[in-house]
Amino acid sequence: MTRKLRMGMVGGGTGSFIGDVHRKAASIDGRIELVCGAFSSTAEKSIASGKALNLDHNRCYGSFEEMILKEKALPEEVRMDFVAIVTPNHMHFPPTKMALENGFHVVCDKPVTLTLEEAIALQELIKSSGKLFALTHNYTGNSMVKQARAMVANGELGTIRKVQVQYLQGWLSTTVETTDNKQAAWRTDPKKSGIGGALGDIGTHAENLMAYITGLEIHEIAADLGTFGAGRVLDDDGNMLIRMTNGAKGSISISQIALGEENNLAIKVYGTKGSLEWHQENPNELITRWLDEPKKVYTPNGNGLHPEALNVSRIPAGHPEGYLEAFATIYKNFAEHLTAINNGNIIEKPDYPSIEEGVRGMKFIYAAVKSDANNGTWTTL
Amino acid sequence: MTRKLRMGMVGGGTGSFIGDVHRKAASIDGRIELVCGAFSSTAEKSIASGKALNLDHNRCYGSFEEMILKEKALPEEVRMDFVAIVTPNHMHFPPTKMALENGFHVVCDKPVTLTLEEAIALQELIKSSGKLFALTHNYTGNSMVKQARAMVANGELGTIRKVQVQYLQGWLSTTVETTDNKQAAWRTDPKKSGIGGALGDIGTHAENLMAYITGLEIHEIAADLGTFGAGRVLDDDGNMLIRMTNGAKGSISISQIALGEENNLAIKVYGTKGSLEWHQENPNELITRWLDEPKKVYTPNGNGLHPEALNVSRIPAGHPEGYLEAFATIYKNFAEHLTAINNGNIIEKPDYPSIEEGVRGMKFIYAAVKSDANNGTWTTL
Amino acid sequence: MTRKLRMGMVGGGTGSFIGDVHRKAASIDGRIELVCGAFSSTAEKSIASGKALNLDHNRCYGSFEEMILKEKALPEEVRMDFVAIVTPNHMHFPPTKMALENGFHVVCDKPVTLTLEEAIALQELIKSSGKLFALTHNYTGNSMVKQARAMVANGELGTIRKVQVQYLQGWLSTTVETTDNKQAAWRTDPKKSGIGGALGDIGTHAENLMAYITGLEIHEIAADLGTFGAGRVLDDDGNMLIRMTNGAKGSISISQIALGEENNLAIKVYGTKGSLEWHQENPNELITRWLDEPKKVYTPNGNGLHPEALNVSRIPAGHPEGYLEAFATIYKNFAEHLTAINNGNIIEKPDYPSIEEGVRGMKFIYAAVKSDANNGTWTTL
Amino acid sequence: MTRKLRMGMVGGGTGSFIGDVHRKAASIDGRIELVCGAFSSTAEKSIASGKALNLDHNRCYGSFEEMILKEKALPEEVRMDFVAIVTPNHMHFPPTKMALENGFHVVCDKPVTLTLEEAIALQELIKSSGKLFALTHNYTGNSMVKQARAMVANGELGTIRKVQVQYLQGWLSTTVETTDNKQAAWRTDPKKSGIGGALGDIGTHAENLMAYITGLEIHEIAADLGTFGAGRVLDDDGNMLIRMTNGAKGSISISQIALGEENNLAIKVYGTKGSLEWHQENPNELITRWLDEPKKVYTPNGNGLHPEALNVSRIPAGHPEGYLEAFATIYKNFAEHLTAINNGNIIEKPDYPSIEEGVRGMKFIYAAVKSDANNGTWTTL
């Protein structure tokens, strides 16, 4: 059975950036359809959003609580299969918890929760619920990121010695949160964002990308965070040293005040046999360097790829795939896993981020903030 | 009313490249849903394809004739709104004609028909039918292509003097059509492809991109085509000189034996005040050069864009959009036009390629083939 | 004996662009010293230029005739070994002829002469004189160009099928020759430049680069030249189709009105096994593509190079070499050849352009002009 | 008077990398001639090297002491004007000291001395001697680096908030110092290199480039150095956090075990109004980003440059200049300064690195090593 999975959404009302991204990403591969939503804080707004999305009026709910309870009451062949949670961070845990407790699977935006405590609690909840949980660290859905991971896992780079990750943006160079910019407003508000600003918004992506590609985790971190925007309380910039579990060393640089940078997420990994480099803004190439051979550049669906990378491409080589396609890969892999389970099949190692990645991301935020508070003292995750 | 438009598809069965592209592109923006199809040459295969797409069994038809007639018999609120035709070239005209004659709008892959005669006949048919017709010259859907067009139209480049377009691929470097490669087989078969090989498959894209950006048309052409693959009868390579309607000069280079090239469509336009350059494989930047200022590089949703370019972006700057998104823009603009008409509204200049572009593309093919047959004599379109 | 060779210069007075380039290029490798010159059309100016160059007052001559005769009268261990001719085109042949006839070797800027007749006459003269003659097609001095040539010669690309060369500049986008721009004035003057404008100035470089890398020559050409600058008589733009001696096809595009382009010389070569791409403005990488392997990018002194490329680099990998270094390689190879001869040694195939390349360049100009005059008719060289 | 300046060299015998670089760089602009040298540790080798350079046999000395004393005894119009010191670090101070004390100006390779104590002593010596001293931090000689510096100084970027510098090489990825690699041998030997390995060899370049462009200095540093090569005692890798004198934050990453990297020196500077980015391996462009304008890319001799950048270019836009040319700019500016002094003229702010930069570089090394020894504690310079 390959029926489309039915998705309900929490958050993502008209004008939301990330809600629309989730909807597009979920739809690209034809495996998922949006059937209901609690898109906004009021029923009125939620209904307006749902109407614009051609949803059934009866399934545009005024709150996530209402949505979960009413959907649960629907016939199995009608009700939503899973909830996609695309709200600000402080609203990740409550709907996730309630959805799981009422038998729904969950796809949730990152960082996983507002606090580390919530993340750990959620880990238990997921385990006991037996439901699936996907965390949309979307950049790992790129074909070239899969290739990078496969090359490292295959030993082609030898032992990893050095790692550099950066995630640089400039959109908070001025204090846009004081203007009518909702995206900036909640991200700079600790009540909605948590103890990390840029750390949570983009730092967790950087940490996740590095761990996904290298298979290594950060053992300890020394952080120097910055808060450059006048009146801000959360970090909008950070420079960090890291030591990995295998002895490799490296650095992470994040910023939302790197003026003019758009979405410059990039990684370099250096091993004893080879090295690699990937840039999110130019995602369709993976640059590799070798001891005795010239630089080799891989492309999606191009020559010399591992199956993990080939599986991701939707179109022939030379036809660029971007942000939405990578995001869609998270949804596709989640959908395949859920469909397999629905059909009584088993997927051994489903390839999408989940709660472990979420907890690790929160530990990263907390360790960086703690290190910074201690003037950069090395702090273990 | 913003209901989703209902799409029926001709061609694009399981394993097809372009059928899947059309489906994904049509779905991204949530304006269109696939409701039926005649996906293959046999009812059995068509039903299998439709099933894999979660379609209603009753709406998987064995032929396009059956689809058109049976859909026409359905209630208005159920039947398809338009037909998407994604078959090889020789199967563009018959279903388009029948669809139009039975009251359906059409989206069709390029080149528009097998022959120039068909194209001209179709132009009449469309006119008399009053139905909409979109031709998927997808590359014009890129944000940076819109920006390029707007800059030229706005006079920022001054008078255009020189144009260079290239579309280079390498996938026919070896005679893969003799192996089990369906894509190669029909494209190298004049009965299915027409009198142009690479000319029709990629040359028409090059011609269309140039005309779209510059607002100029080719006045005459001198072509030197090549057929390098052993046993081939159609061109797999071509070098062409062009003279534009305004006196500008230029060249077009196309190839499917440019070994190692993936999908290297690129254009350079030089004016008396400024110049521009765009590369499809790196679509998220537009390079411009100026008499007295440094090189400026535009990015989707970045600084300094015209509304035409801003309107196209779905996500913030730095989040790359690619082939599918540009393709989707054709569908989106078509859907907006059709919805406007359904609602009694008017869109003055809908922004998607149609039959005029299709006829021009056929004239381009025919003039190039004629010039080549006359050893490169200048030939007017 | 590795004494420095003594160079006399014709042309290249203060303010000259190319004279200074020759002097710097000749000096980099420490094999050549400038000892005398007839730098300008008057003795006064010539002396002023020589003085600024710290030359002996007695060896700053008022004319090339004076220089050749007086230097010839000097003792062998003092007098110049060779003459470097860096004048406009119409002043290439007379001093070259006189230098050869008086026993001096010659290095000459390109194109080799004002007319094809002169070039053929010069070919005879050189042969009968037994003197060396180097033509400064400087771009072939790049390490990555040597690598490209070696790869083709070694059969790594298989049979060459398609070639693209372009040389695009924008500095004549406006009619700067009517302002106080000496460089533009003589280049747009047929009495000084010959029958080719951009053709001679940059077209010959494009032709030479292609022939050097591929080992192929142009069999016939179809040219569409442009003269866009108001009041100009020579071409400032050209689009050309070419057919090579081995059946390969291709195109050449040149321009000096490609606004904003600086010195964009680039080549692509496609074979049956592999392909390559090189850009003069980014000379320190050679991009190659392959049937079954990922794209490989070579760098000077990097991995995987042929000896011909390794020999050229002066500094370790990653330390960019540019225009002057490539130019210097022509002088270095010329100096090594001359030193070998002086020492009674033999160099089998000295690697610098000479009169054959010069004659071929003139034939290229003449064929292109003739084809253009015949509205693009195919014209053999 | 514009006579050529006479240079004597200490170190740089046959087979040396950097000696040849200095000689080529000194010669390019025709302002300097090599007249003597103590090229090697034995008279025999030194004479052989000098002979290969066409030097007078009598001026090939067996030691720097001999050279300085004998040159001093020569007539003023013959003897060398200055000494270029191109030995390993431990041999910088002794010849510099003796040269200064005997009335010779000095050009010296970096880092300035073996120890910080020597650097401070040298600072006094230079002051008291009244002689000129140039330190070859060659990368500041690039046109685009001058442009970057001028833009920052001119306030175009606003207040600098964030700085990233990296200098990545891979040539010590394996323990080549145990093979017959002289360059590696002395650089990994603390007796010859000092307390810094990569820190001294490339870290000081990174520090200098940053200070030159931004006009800011490092206030304190937190360093995590690595020694990955088996048996090595000095750092071959380092990740550092920095805090600048104006409150800006940033990071420095250096490595000689970043496998496959050639000479990847790069810098990013983010201000409140604009940002810039420069890469040494692609030195002929400067990328800038702005609050409200598209990305602008500057090129040498291109549009929009400050005089400081224009002054540096030797050839028209589009003709790439590289490592040697930038290096030559240091020599050129030094030569102009010395010539001015010789002629009784004054240059207010000569533009080449000197002892202040040298002392700062040594403080950088010492602070980084101290911080690393204290597990990354913030350490002031």
C-alpha cells in the first residue's frame, strides 16, 4: 500500500516562512498530503490560512489541542497520520507531547525544544510512545552531504583530524526585531527561543551537519559568543573551538550579524587520506582533495557516487536541486519509514534526524552558553 | 475561489524522467493536483503507473482519447481542468489537438510539435479554441532569468550588441541509444523527435532563453551541425552564428556529445551600458558588468532586484532554488492565469511560454537544419 | 656558460603597456638583461625612456636602424644578443628583417606582421638567416596550458570532436580611440594594425591557444565580424565557426566591445574520452571531465601533472602565477634555446611560438576577413 | 636619480624555494639588482650558487660576516645597498644585526626572529641604526588587499564586528620532514623555527593580513594548537579565538595538515555597513557585500578602486597577477623608500611591513603558545 500519508500542521499560518517550506517539502515527492492544521493562535486566523490552502473548513482548528482531539475522533482512514510542528521553539514540546500521547507521529522543526530538560523528557516520551519522530535538520537531505557522509564512513578520508563548520547570516545585522519582523522578534526573545539565539537557530544545524558527515561528536567546546545588536539579550554571533570524540580538533563559527551573508553554511573535513568541502549555497558540488591525486568534484547523479547519494537525486545530473529538495528528503525518508511500519515492514536504519540529534543539539547549545559564561573554558557536552 | 486545479497527464508513466518532473513541479506550490492520466501506451501499464501515484483506478486511462472523452463526461466539479502532455515530440500534437477541441486547456512539453506545419496548425487551433496553452520552457522560471529580462527591458544594459548562448550536455557522447536507454532512443529517432536532434531537445531551450531575456528574436542563422555518434541521423552537436532583429550578433553552441558536461545552459548578453551572464547549473546568481562600476552579482531575494525576480522566490536569500522550482514557476503562472479566468478576472500579460514561443522554436529548428544543409548559408527564420 | 643574454628593445617607451610587460617578463627568471633600446620614434624620447630604465646613455638609440648598426659594431661580448620588438604591427617586419640580416636573433610581439605577404617573406628570411625567432603568444606559457596540451597529446581525451574558444574584452565598448588612448588609436587604424582589428589583437591569441592545446589546425572558417564602434573601420567583434583538420567542429568568439569583460580568454575541448576547460583570468586551474569519473581539477605544481606542466611552475602549489609569469616562460624557453646554441648544444623541440605560428595567425586573419566579406562563406586557411 | 639598488643576499642557495622567490620578486620592477651573496653555509656551495646566478666570483661570499665586512670595504658606488635575509628563522637576527651595525639596510623574511626577545632587541637596533628594515609579509602586496584596507580605512564597512582568517596547507599531512625535505626539516625543528611551527610559518601571515586590512590588532587570544604529525614537537595545526582591540571578535584557523589544501589563505571581515572577503589562491578579486546593494566584486585595475589599489597593478585589468607580483610590491615600496632617502626625499608612510609588524607577529606566536599551554585560556598579546 502506498497511499499518501495525511499530515496535520501546528503553526505555519499565512505569512509564515517555515510553514510554507514544510508544506512544499512534504508535497514534492507525492507521498504526503496536508489534511488539517492549527495554523495560528486564533481559530479565525487558522481558518483563513486553511482556506487559502484549500483545506476542508472543518479541519482548520483553533488550537493544537483541538486538532489532536478531534482528529483522534475521526475514522482511521480519514484522520491525520502525523503532526508537523512548525512553531517557534517554545511551542515545540507541548504539541509534540500531546500528539505522541494521543497516538500521532511527529515531524518537528529544530531546535527540538525550548530547554534541554524538555528535550530529555521528550526522548523518554518518544520511546514509551512507540511513535516516530523526525527533526528537520534539512541540510542533511542534500545528495552531496550523503556522499560526504558515505565517503567518511567508507574510510576514504582516513582518520579525521580537523573539522571546520560555519553558518553565517547577516539578516540580524541591524535590529530588525524592533521593526515589524516576526521572524526576528521571536528568535531574539529568550522566552520563545530559549537560551540560545543564533546558537539554536543556526548553530544546531552546523553541529548536526558536522556530526552527520563525520560520524563524530563534539567532546568539548570553548565558546566566545557575541551579542552585537543593541538591546539584544541572546547571542547573534559565536566563535567556538571544538574537540571531537576521536581527538580531532576544529572550530565552529556562526553569525547572524555577518552582514551580507545570506545562508552561508559550509563545512570542511580533513583526514589523513583525503579531505572534503561542501557549501550549502552551492549545494550541487562536493569538493574533495587527495594525497596523490588532483582535486575531484562530485555532483548529484554524476560519476563516482555512493548509492546513498544517488538515491537522493530526483533529476539527472546538472539539474540543480536546492533547499526545498533537501528538506523534502527528510519528509520522504520519514514517509517511507512510516509507510513501512504501516505495512508491517522494517527499515533498519531510517535516514532522518530524530530525538537523539535533538538532544545532542540542545546539549551543544547549553555547553556553548556555559563555556561562554565561563569566559571560554572548555566545557563537555 | 482558489481551489486546486485538476490536472490530467498524457505520458509520464513509471520510469519516465520528465513525467515525474512535471508532477513534482505542478505540486510544489499547492495549486494543482493530478487527478487522472493516460500514462503509457497500454491500459495495463497506465493503470500501474496511476496506482503508484495513488490515483483513482477509474481515472487511469488506456489512451489519451479515452481520457479526454471520459473526463469530458464527468461532472464539471470533478473532471480535469487541463491536460499536461509529457510524451515524445511526435505525440504532442494529437493529444493537444483533441484536448483543445474538447474544451481542455493544455500544458505541453517542448518542442511544441514534431513538425513546423503542426505547430502552425496548433497556433490556429489554440486561437479558435479560446483555451490556454503553456509550453514548458522551464528555464525562464528562474528568478535570476526574470531579473535579467527585467534589467534588459528597463534599458539598464543599453542597446544589446552581442549575445552568446550555449547548451552543452555529454550524455550522448557514446551511442547509448543502442543500449536500453529510452530517453536516448526516441531523441535520436527522427520519427519521434522530428528533424532536429539536439536542436529540438536543447537548442529550443537556448533559443527561448535568449529571446526571453533580451526581448530580441533571431533574424537569420548560419548553422554547422554535427552528427558524431556512429549510426545517428540527427544532429548531436551544433555551432551557429546568429543575427538578431535589432542588428546584434551572436552565437549559439549546443551539444549532446560535449563529454562530461551535465546540463550546461548559459547565456551572456552584452549591451552598450552593461552586460549580464547567467549559468543554469549555478542558477542562483546573476553576474552583471558595467562601464564604470565593479561587477555586481545578484541573488534570488537578495538586494537590488526587480519585482519580476522577487515574485518568483519561494524562500529567503541564500536558500538555493533549482530546476524543479523554476519548472514549477511555469505551472504556477499558468495556474494563476487559469484561476483568474475561471474567476472572471484578467491577467494582462501572463508570464509563461505559449504557442508563439513554440512556433518560433520550430522555425529555429527548421532554419538551422536548412542552413546546415546549405553548408552554413545565412537563413532567415 | 649561463651568462645572461643581452636584449635590445625596439619600441616600448615610457607609457607603453606591452614594452613594460616584455621587460618584466624577460627579467623574472634572471636569464636576460636589457642593454639597449630604440624605444621611441625620436632620439630624445628614446633616451628619456632608456634613462628611466637605468640604461647606458650611449645605448639609447634614436631608431632601430641605428641600434642594429651600432650594436653590430660593438665587441661580441658587449653587444646585444637579440632584439625584442614591441611596436605596433606595422613596425614588426622592418626591424625584424634588419635585425636578422645583421645577425641578431629576434623576439617579436604578435601578430607577426602587418600583412600575410610580410609574414611569408619573413618565414624565408628566418630560414635563410639561421637566427632564432620567437613570437610572444604568451598564454601558451601557462602551466595549465602545458598540462592541457600534454593530456591531449597523450591521448587522454581521445579524439577531439568539439572546440570552443573565446577571447572577450570590453575596453573598446566606447570609442576610446577618439580620446587620448594610444593603445586604442593604433589598434583601430588599419595602417598600423593591418586588415584585422580584434582579429589580430586577440583573435590570433585564441587561434594559437587552440592549436597549441589540441595539436589541430583550422581547416576552414566561416566568419561574421562586427564593427560596432561608430566610425571604426576594423572589426571589434567576431563570431566564427571552424572546422578542424581532423573533422572536429567548433567556434571562436572574440570581442573588444563585450562590455565589462576584462581579458576573458577561455577554451573548452571535448574528446571521445575526456574534456578540458581553461580560463585565462583564473589560470591556475585546469578543469577536466571524464566518461566514468568525477570532474578533476588540476593546479600548477599540484598532483597528477605531466612534466611539461611541472617544468613551468616557479613556486609551490597554491601560489598563483599569472600573466607575467606565463609571458616570462616564452622568454625563458627562448633564452634556454639560444644559450644552448651558443654553447653548441641542441634542443630538439624548443617550446615557444615562432614563425610557423605567426604565418598561421596571419592566414587565420585573412581567411576570417575573406569569409566575412563573402557573408560567412566557408573559407580555407 | 633612479639607479638600481644593489642587493646582497644571505641564504637562498641553489634549491632554496624562498631565495629564488626573493630574487624574482626583487627583479620584476627593475629597481633592484643582485650584486653579491652568502648563499650557503660553505664558501664552495655559495660560490656555486652565485655562479649560477651570473654573479661576480669575488662577490660570492662564504659567510654573511665576510659579505658584510668585504662589501663595506668596497667603494660606495659599488657596494651593496641592502641585505636580503632569506635564511631559516634562527638565522634572521645575527645577520640583520651585523648588517645594521655596519650601515646596511635590511629586507628580512618572516617571522622576524627566532624569539620574541630577539625581536624586541632588533626593534631597538633598527631605531638606533637609522637604517630601513622591511619584513616580507608578501600577501599585503596584493592589489585587492590594498583595496580592502582602503575601504576599511575609509569607513565603507562601518565598525568592524567580526573577522575570520584562515591559512590552510596540507604539505605536512605526512611526516615529510623525515624524508629528504629540507623545507619541512627546519620548519619542524624548534631550534631553527622557534616555539611556533605552523604559527610562525603561516600564522604570522594570517595575523599580519588581518591587521593590515582591518587596522585592528588582536587584544587577546585563546588557542588550541595541534601536533598531528608523529614525532613532531611543534604545532602543525591551530584553532584560535580572537578579540580585537575595538571589541570585534573572530577566529584564526591555521594548518599544515589540512590535506590537499595548497596555500589557502583567506580572510572575511564583517562591519556594520559592509563586509569583504579575499582569497589568496584567487587573488584577483575582492568580494564585498552591502546592506542594501548587491554583492560587488572588485578586480585589479578594474572599476571603483581606491588609488592604493590602482597603484599596485602592473598590467591592465584581467591580466592576473599572483604571488610573485605581490611579493615584488614589498620590494618595490622598500626600494622607493630607500631611493627617496638616498635622494634626500621623504615618504611619509612607506607601505611595507617593518619591525613593528615583526614584533607583533612574535607576540602573536608567544601568546598563542602560552594560551594553548594553559588549555586555551584567554591570553593578551
